Amino acid sequence: MRYVFIINPTAGKKNAQGWIREKIERELKPKGVECEIRTTTCPGHATEIAWREAEKGDPVRIMACGGDGTLCEVSRGVMGRSNAALGILPCGSGNDYIKTFGDKERFRSLASQHEGKAVPVDMIRAGDEYAINLCSLGVDAKVGESVIRFKNLPLVSGPAAYNMAVVKVLFSRMYDRLHIAIDDAIHYEGDFFFALAGSGQFYGGGYHGAPEAVPDDGLLDFVLIKRTNKLKILSLLPRYKRGEHREDDFGGLVFKHRGRKMEVRALTQNPAVINLDGETARRNEITFEVVPKAINLLLPKGVTRG
């Protein structure tokens, strides 16, 4: 079994390469494990590296070293490869996906990773793109457009950048007029703050947007919040962050479903902003669909699925 560490040098506030090399020397090299370090140079490079390494066909553990963006890119490169396992060595500003599985520190231990096992988990198809954690459309994605700007400020962490972006969006047009269809059976039409499709549970620096999502059940959790006044949404936001946004608590504003597909179409000429594991774009329509057991995820010893 060989390891390939794909490092995003821009993830987080500090360069993690020295820390990772030290951990490899201390925790894996004494076991005689073959390790290779690759550093990304541009967006999409992690996907290319992961694909080429998985394409070789031998058993390999490909470690995503960065944040959720790096993880998403690497996951795209190992999709459908039975010989490749995707590992996560968290050193980004958020690392929200692994929060679904509990203890972040176990993922920081290469010894625990080496003794762990790979389990199949789902991914999300969004048009021609793929995500591993969570996709959304609406106010959450609008926040995502602003997060990058705030993250570049000195002394601003990932969660702080997200909170600052939320405040900015609160003073702008927050809703989108949408038509939403879930599994071709359930239909909504109207003004929505956002529509979310989750395989993982957390995003945005710790917001518990899809608290019941299970990453390997072959289904996605869909969460919709309808338009209301800003005072009401401000009262909802803290509970949303904690994962306490239950359908029966907010007078018909929150809708939750579990299914395989959600189709969303903007009912105005202005395209809606979408978020794919932190990447944002603008679309007039988009379909979020589960891809069951698309990759093998390496879980450290003692860690189980959420």
C-alpha cells in the first residue's frame, strides 16, 4: 500500500508542508510505508494528480491535505476507482466534512489513518460537476461569494470570515424566486432564502445545515427555507447553525426531505448563486443528484460514519 499526499499550499493560514513531512517521517516511514508528496499549483490540479495516481491501478491511499476545497478536488479524481482510497489530513480553515464523523484529531494522526479502513461513501452530482459534502443555492451561496474576500484579511479565521459574509448578505437582496422539484414528485414554487442538498452535515465553518444527513445511505438530505422578514431569519440563524431548524418550529418556513434528486430553476432572468463545497457559480437551473458509494473514504481507526 502506498500513500500520496496532495498538499494545497494555500489552504489555511500557515504553510502545512513542514508539519506534514514531519508527521510522515515520524508516523509512517518507520513502518516502511512508501510515501510521496505532491503540491498543487493551481485550481483543479489536485483532481489531476489524484486521477493520475489512481489510474496506475495499484492499491493507493490518496491523502487530501488542505481544506474542504482540496478534499472536493481530490474526491473528483478518485471517483469510481476501487483501488484508491481517499484520506483526509485536515489543515485548512474549515474542514467541515470530517465533522460529520466526529473527532477531528483522529484524522490528524497518520498512525490512526494507517490502521483505519476504507468505506464507500456517496457524492453529489451537480450538473457537470461533483461535490462530496454539501451543495446549496441562494443566500448561503451568496455568502460563499463573499467569504473568500474576508478570509484574505489578517487574523480572520474561516468561521469568522463566514460570519462576516453573513452580515454583508443580510443587508442585500437575500432571496431567490425558485421552482424546486424533489424526486419528480414534490414541487415548490416561491421565494426562498436557500435550497440545500447534503451528503455531509456541516459547512461554512461549522454550520450544521443538514444535521440528519448520512454520507453512505444512497440519499441526500434536502433543506429549504422560505422567504420571511429579516428579523425572523435572524432569529432562525443561530438555531440553524446548531442544527436545530426543525420543520414544526418556524411556522411553515422550513422544509426537509430525503431523496435522490432535487431540481432547482430560477424564475427570474437573474441566475441564482450556487455553492459546491465552497466553490460558487451562477446558474439559471441546476440539478443536485446523489451518486451512491462513489468513492472509498479512509476512516482512521476508531472513527465511524456519522
